[in-house]
Amino acid sequence: MDNRPIGFFDSGLGGLTCIPYLMKAMPDEKMIYFGDTARTPYGSKATSTIRSFSMEIADFLVRSNVKMIVIACNTVSATCLDMLRERFPQIPILGIIDPAARAAADKCTSENNIGIIGTKVTINSGTYKSLISSYNENLNIYEAACPAFVPLIEEGIIDNEIMDLTIKYYMNDFVHKNRLDTVILGCTHYPLIKKNIERIYPDLDIINPSSIIVNKIRDVLEGRDMLAENSDFENIFYASDLSENFVNMIDHIFEDENEDAKVKFLNFDIENGDRHI
């Protein structure tokens, strides 16, 4: 048994899409979440910058005595996973890409055409395609960067014509030319527009890494005898910029949760170490 919290982090609010799945599947587990909303998006930044930011946040989570770190960000998982594991060998660190890649490889056959959508950094890394192919080399895999999705989502521009037009701009040719039947949401922000994508492309089977990562978390904690039991730790969710848009999106993400699952968000300056409600 280990009642220490699980540490989650993302470039912004996207990683929060993992949390409702964890709360439902593993209600005894508690968490510390850090969303780097002041410096989002990561997906168009230099890899060296992403690694520097990720190291700062991981250092903070380790100092906060988390028992595990979950990189709830595809961009960071694609560029920083090995680096962070090398720096913190004493703590399990999970990336969000591998479990989804394995799920796609297990689910699909050579009859399927799989599309991966993500940030520029995630797509350019080729991590999804490489991992899926390593598990099943007989699959047809296509990739497309959709860089405008994250800024629009962070601004709360979701349930409107602007987002629908942006989805069509990036995905119409991608879906139809490649005859896609399956799409992987290669960014944890993208589950927030999953309903839009399903409405526009109703025949697509959508793979959501934000839900799949929970099974991997459980497997690792069970294997290390680190599951929580009757923990009295209070979930804490930090944002480096607790803006109005961010707060509004919290209600959207947790709209299906009951009052007991509501969370407290605090502003945190990662560079100066200052925190306040």
C-alpha cells in the first residue's frame, strides 16, 4: 500500500481529461496535477525548451513526494520520457503514448487505416507510428499535425462553428484521401473536441489515450504493491496561470462528476515557487 499521490502534468489543461477516468476506475487514488497554462502550447516549441519546462515540473512533483509521475501530454511523452526516467530512476514515470499505441496495434488489422492527429512536435517525432509498428508491423498508419486545436481549446472555443471549421480544415482531406476508419487523439487536449469529431465524421472509430492510460497506471501500481487505500490526501491541481478561460474549462471537463469529486485549483509560479489560491 502507498497512499502518496500520483503526479500528473501537461502543457495546459489537456491532461485533465485523464482525471475523470482515473477517479471512476481508481477512486482511492489521489493526485497532484500541474498544468503549465502560462507557457502553453508546447507543441510548437523547440525540443530543448520543452525538456527544460518538463524538468522543472517533474522536479516540483518529486519534491511534492508523489509515488508516480504520469506525463499526461503527448508532446512531452514524445520528447522527454527517457530523459525524465534517467533523472528520476527511483520513481515510475509513464508516458501517455505507449499504452495507446499498444491498444491500437492490438485492436486494428491490415484492413484498417489508422490516422494519428497531434501537435507538430508529436507528429514530427514519429513516436506513435514507430511504437504502433513495433507491436504490429502490418498496419496502415497516417499522421497529421493540427497545431491550431490546442490554442482554440485553451481559449474555450469548442462548441461553435470556429472549432468545427478548424477540424474540417485539418481533417477533411486527411480522412477522405487516406480512407481512415480509425483515429488516435494524439494530444490530451483533443478529447475535449471528441464530440465534434464524432459528429463531423460519424464513421470513425476514435482511440482516446486519456482513458487508456488508466489501465497502465493500475498495472504498474499493482505490480509494485503501491495501490492506495483509504487515503486522506486532498487532490491538488496547480496551474501556472489560473486564467478565467482555464477555470471555465474546468467545469466543462468535470461536468459529469459529482460534488465529492470536485477539485481545488491553485495558481503556481513554477519558476519562483510561489503558490496561492
